[in-house]
Amino acid sequence: MTIGCGFITSSLFVVSVAKSPTQLIAAKTRFRRALLDWYRAHARPLPWREAPSLYRTVVSEFMLQQTQVKTMLPYFARWQTEFPNFAALAAAPESRVLRLWEGLGYYSRARNLHRLARAIADLPSPPTTPAEWRELPGVGPYTAAAITSISFRAPVACVDGNVVRILARLTANPKRFPDSATAAKVFTPLANALLNPADPGDHNQAMMELGATICARQNPRCGECPVKSFCAAAKAGAPEKFSRFAAKQIEKRDVVRVWCRRGQTLLLHRASATARRLAGQHELPTAEQFGLPATVVSGGKLLGQKTRSITRYRIRETIHACKPPADSFPAGLVWVPLTELEHLTLSGPHRRWVTELLSAT
């Protein structure tokens, strides 16, 4: 691919880079009006929008990190029923917090939200600026901007993957970014320049809504886009070419897991309370945790094979039946009565796997 004379050329397409950030900023008043008019007419009726509060905004932002709206909605509803405010969440034991979070993944979000609630409960009043919020557990630049612009009208733009994609298309930016964090830093000045200072919360939510519903990564609905007239990529007929990222290096991993029952109990591995990931949570043990080579465990009856992706890893997990170990077995393994499984926190898809296998065995 070569770049020159304001054009990007390849064997697949030709795109004229017709809209510079300066041109877009010059039209910001019309851009803001078109965006907000569309948002106020078409925004999805989400619970934290219909009955807004600082607490509901904070919970929604934590749950939406790396999780789609349709996935988190039932979790949000259950969370609000059990933990309706910061005080209720702060008073809850961590085990209950993690149990309600189970299935959303990335459990550090739940722990940070719990810690944040306790920090706010100790303050005379919640902080109001992005800088203050960034001092709280689990709050980065995007989350701080979202919370403070929506709840306190702070004039700061939110820049996540959706917003990066919108701005890259509006300007037909040809740069190939190494990762989303780098792209967000590059586009933050433009996002702040376009921000509507009179209503930063609705502006930020409008940008996020546009990226989630119209300006999708694949098959964007340009014909319905309220800001299509400002978009260089749409005019060139190649919106899906933006934003551009370096190809991820996918690493494949094989994990051999053990299914071991003794009467009405199941052998699980419990991560230590100080573990960096999955602290205090339960999983089906790996062969290594069980104390046997993977080749030996793999010789047992194959009960299931699962494949999943976590960040850059493509993981194939096989589950094999094994006989109960001797009285002495490696630390971290615990016999759990089947009647207590529903009260434990099982990480990731393990509850689904356990339910399936209990029904089949």
C-alpha cells in the first residue's frame, strides 16, 4: 500500500482523504446539532437513561467495559435489586458481589466496583471531576469522562472503540494503530474539539450510541447515519476500511481439565484469595492442578471439548473423567457438595460446563 497526494491506494480500493480534522471542527456546530437531534429521537430506552443517577451510571459503565449491552442488561437489573446504591454495595461481602457478577467475566471489574463503592461511602460527597474519579479503583480516562460528563456535565469527551471508529471514518484517517489505547489517545483532541459543551453527557452518549447501533464495525448503516454528510469514508464508499489496526497475533493454547466426582461431591480448584486473577473463585481443575501430567489425564474418558477466546488467546479445553485422588492431594483442590454449587462463584463458562456434565453423568 502507498500513500501520497491525499489518497490511499491499494489493489482493493481507492479512498480520497477528503475531510481533515480541521474541516470537521469548522463544522462542529452543525455536527453537534445533527448528532443530538438524532440521539434524542432514537436513543435506546436503557434503564440507566430512563431513571438516571450517579450510582446507576457508574454501575452501567463498569458492566459495559468489554461487554455488550444485550448481555449485561439482566445483570444490571439483578444488581440494582440487590445493591440499589453505593451504601448497599459497600456493605455487601465480596463473595456475594462476585456471585452476582458471575458470567460477565473480567472479575476485576466487580472487585474494583466494590472497592469504589466503599471509597465513596467513606467520603462526605462523591467526587465531581475526571481527575478525582481517576483516583478511584478501576476508573480509567474513558470511565472517568463518561461518569463525570453524564452526572456532572464535565466538558470532557469519552473515547472508546466506538468513538475511535466514528472519528476515523469521519476523517478517513489512514493510520494503522497498534492497539485501541493508542488510537484513543490520537483521537482524544478531536473528540474534545467536537464535544458539545452545553450538553457533554448527551453528546458522549450520542457518540457511543451511534457507534453501537449505526456506525458498526461491519455493515455500517450509513443510509441512517445522522452525520453522514460530514463523513469522508462514507463519501468514498469505504467506511469499513476504518479504523485500521495492526493484525493481532493469535496464540493457541490447549488446556486439559479434570472431572472428578465422589458421591454427591465434585472436585474443584479454588484460586487463592491473593491470586492476581480469579481470586477465591472455583474452576474445574487442570491436569497440573490435579497433580498429573496432561498426557495421563487425557487418557481418561473425554466428556467434553470447549473452545473459547480470551484477548489474544484461542483456547481449546478438554474435560476428562478421572478417579478421585488419594487422601492427600495438591493445595487448592476442594471437594464441594453438589448442593452448595449454586452458592459458589465459578469463573467464566465453568458453571455452564458443570451444569451440562452433571445432567449428562
